[in-house]
Amino acid sequence: MKNLKEFKPLIKLVKKDIKRIIFASAIIFLSGICEIFTGYLNGRVVEAITNLEIKKALIFLAIYFVLELTIDGIVLQKANSVLYKEESKLTRKLGFETYKKALDLPAVAYEKTSSGEIINRITNDADTLSFAFGRLLRMISSLVASFIIIIYVFANSWVVGIEILLIVLILLLIIRKYNPLLKGIHKERKVEQDKFTSLTNESIRGIREIKTLGIKKNLINNITGIIKNIYKKSEEEIDIQKSFDIKTKLLRTILECTVFATCLILLYYHKTSLTFFVAMTYYVYRYTWLIDEINDLTQTYQRVSVSISRVNDILENRLYQDQSFGTKEITNIKGVIEFKNVTFSYPEEENILNNFSVKFEPNKKIAVVGASGQGKSTLFNLITRIFDTNEGEILLDNINIKDLTEEELRKNISIIRQEPFVFNRTIKENFELIDKNITLNKIRESTKMAYLDDYINTLPKKYDTVLGEGGVNLSGGQKQRLSIARTLSKGSKIILFDEATSALDNSSQDYIKKTIDNLVKDHTIIIVAHRLSTIMDADIIYVVNKGQIVAEGIHKELLKTNNIYKNLYETESLNS
């Protein structure tokens, strides 16, 4: 029953097309029933010819021809066509639903799960399930038809019926023995395949760094080791399958010889008819074919059982629960951000923030500084709910951010990161992902504010220039300016700058600084800065150390009153 429950998400996806699927399955089932009659008709034809009843033989041949042409031919092909379309549709639906759920996963999921594993669950595992879907339906129809044949066999000879049942029972016992072995191997191989996908993905995305660092040989050695492990698991699977195939081959041979011998003896002693004997030659072939199909299906099922579990981990929130959002919205937002007794730690790490409290007011240029690893960027991850607090709460205009709708939170708060993500689309499309109705004039207005418009106009295709994967065609500074421009086009009340100008030259930085100064008038601007020279004019500077605010004030005051800030400034001056 547990295994059947695993298929509930698939059933939900095909619910709308269930009538078409039932129709196709019914046709396939009907085709299976026709095969029963086919065997019987073959027997009647042979018996009629033996008795020189040519007219009767021709009638049975005509019936056989009609059944094969209509049911097994035209109608069955139509049914298979329907199932193939449903398989294709299911592939798209399943991949899409898994992709959507993957986007809903909390950030902690991506801290513990590799990108390769997530990608494989969305693509390979979803494809495996779709492929197996139609196959399972056909197999069920075959099994039902086979059951009906068993009834026919028992009606004519209980001895032959018992022989078939005994061999099928032995087959089921063999399958029961090998199923766990095959499933275990598939799971282990999936893990190695996840590693392979993750490493190849990282290698392609980081090809420039790989070349400049001279680590190509090390990466090749790493991926060679993974491939060897995949090959080893494949060999183990082949060995298990070989042992299984030998046993099923033996069973098939025993079935054929035993049934034929029994039928010959029965025919010799006039205990059965020639029709039954000929029909059994057909049915035995069917059962030996069925053994092969069960053998093949066993392999498919093991892949399916592993894949369905991996996909359901995402669809059914088994790995991690979706982030929950509230129902509240804000009218006439002011942009006040307040941390109240917040404690937070990343998975399996010590606390980054300890009973942290601070209030960020709007219409001010606010800076947060401190040594690396002291929790500066963590503040932004919590404000944007990339991660959630362990204790305490974060308020936006006196409303807990967990009580806001996701749309409300994302609309009002934007973050510009040190290493922004750029989509492999045109410059214009990078903006349209934020607002599909945005005009080119609005885009140009934003890029001008980010000191990027002049550069874009030098490009042959201007705003229709494709940026490449990860923005490979842009420099670090250009990516930062693009990120700033995208954020400005969004129109958020609260803008968070996380080392957002670190890759800019002095000229660009001065220009962006003027843009930020203009935004301060009606925005909440919070800047996490490593280069203190960029925030010396901030209205208020907070110094963070060991998850606490240890000092606050303006630049000149902090130089006199706080040693941590003074040391940071002096270290920067020496290195500049």
C-alpha cells in the first residue's frame, strides 16, 4: 500500500485526462482479450483443416483476420498513440510541477542538497516516471488478459493450469528476492549521477576560473572517480540482472517443455482436444513472453520506485517544508525595519546572531560594517526571508514579515548582492522578468541611474544583447550595475546593498554613490560594506561583532570611540 501511495502525485497530474487514459487502457485490455480468442481460433482452424472442414476453417480465419486488423491493428494503434501523448504530456507536467516546488524550497534545502541532485530530480527522474507510466498500464492489461487465459486453461485442464501457476509462483519468489538488490543499486547509482551532474554543471559555469586557476586536471580526476563509481554500480546491476535472467530463462524453458509434454500426453489419451493443444502452443508462447516482460518490468519498476521517491521528496515536501507566508499587506509603506531579539544560526553552525536588536529608519543612508563572518550579510538574508530566524522577530512597519504575503514582501524589499545573478537572456528580458509590462524608456531610465546606459549603447544589438549564462559577457562591475538598474526599475521602498559596488571602478562608484544619495530621500537604504571608504558619509553606521551591535554613530565619531571600526579603517588604508 505504501508503494501505491507514492503514485498519488502522478494520478493528480493526469486527473484531467483520465477519461482518455481509461479509454486507451480499455482498448489495450480489449486487445489482450482478443489474443485469447486468437489462440482459440488458431486451434479451431487447425482442427477444421485436420477434419477436412475447409469451409469452417475459412470462417475461423476470416474472424481471425477481422480481429487482428481492427482491434490489434487500427484500434490498438490509436490507443497506443493516446498513451504516448499522455506520456509526453506527463513528462512536461511532472517536470514543471517539480520545478515549481523546487523554487518553493527554503534556502536551507540548497545548503544541504547539491544542485546536481535537484536538477536530476526535475529532469531525469521525472522523465523515468513518465516513460514508465504507459508501460505500467500496458502491463496491467497484459496481466488481466493472462488471468483470463488461466481461467480458460483450468476449464480445459486443471493439470496444465496448476503447472503454469506453479511456475508463475516461482517467478514471483525470484522477483521478490532480486527486487531489493536492484533497488539498492539504483539508489546508489543515482547518488553518483547527482554528483556527476553537479560537478559538470559547476565546471561549465566556472570555466574561466578553471582555466585561470589551472585546475582542469584535478577536476578531470574528480569526475573520473565519479564515472568509475557509476560504472561499478552499473556492473553490479548487470551481474544481478544476469543472475535473474538465467533463472527466468530456465523457468521459461521448463514452462514450455512441461506444458507441451503434458498437452501431448493428454491429446494421446484423448483427454483434451486438438483445439486446446494448438491454443496452448500459442498461450505458452504468450506466457514465456510474459516472463520476459515481467523481467523487463522488474528493472523498470526499480528505477520507477527510486525516481518516484526522489520526485515526491520535493512534491510532497519530504525534504523540507515550504516557507509559509501570511496574508497581510501594507498600505502607505514607510519602510521601517526592526530586529527584535533575533537569534539565528546556519544549519549545523554556531549562532551568527545572538539576541540581536536594531531599528533601521527610512530616509537615511544606513551602513553596517564589521569583520568577515560577523553576521552583516546574514541581516539581509533574514530581512528578505532567504532564511528565517531561530528566535525573535523582524518587523516591517510594525508587522512581522512572516505575516506578510510573499508578493508584498518581495515587492517592497530588494537586495543588490556583491555577486549578482544574471539570466542568460537579453538585457531587456532581464528587466522583463521583473515586470513583463516594463517599457524600454523605463529600462533606459534605470540603466542611466546605474551608469550602464552608455555601455549598452555601444553594443551592436544594444538592449537586445544576450548576456550569456551567468552574465559571462559582462565584467563584474557591469553585472553589479545591471543588478542595481534592475532593482531601481522594480521600485522597492527598501533597498539593501550587500557589497554591491565592490567591483566598480572609482568613476562608476562615485556615480552610483550619487544615485544612492538621491534614493535616500524616499527610501530605506541599508548598505553592508567592506570598503569603509564607500560609507564614510552614511547618516548612521552600525558596527557588528560576534552577532551583536557593539557601536553606532557617524564615521568621525566611531574613529574616536570604537577600536573595531578604527582597526577596520586603518587596515583598509594600509592596503589601499
